[in-house]
Amino acid sequence: MANALPIAQEPQAAEPIELCDDSQIWENLKEAIGASSGFQRWQLELNFESPQATVSIDQQVRCYLRETLETLAY
């Protein structure tokens, strides 16, 4: 039995994943999207950066994501 294969060991339990709450995920996502060149270009095209713009960054990111997903779905 020189060609016997070693017995597979039980996989080690993975360390528990630290879960974030939805609000923390949304905050991180908004920050990442806000820093992206695509989002910044989109803001300029729609004049969101003008002083009279009263749309919150939260609303802007939601609108940007909606438009982006609609374009991808098309």
C-alpha cells in the first residue's frame, strides 16, 4: 500500500464573519460611490454640485444607482 492517499482531515471551522448592520453597509457604499469618477461625472452632468442644489448625497447615490442599474438592465 505504498500508493495510499492520506485521509482527508475535517475542514477547520472558519472564524466567524463580523456582520455589519445595513446602515453601516450603506454608509460605506455611499462613500465608495461618491469617490468614483463615474459618479462625479454624473453629478457634473446634472449640476448637482451647484450651490442651489438641495439634493442630499443619499438621494444622489440612490438616483445614480437606479439609473446605472436601469442602463445595465437595458
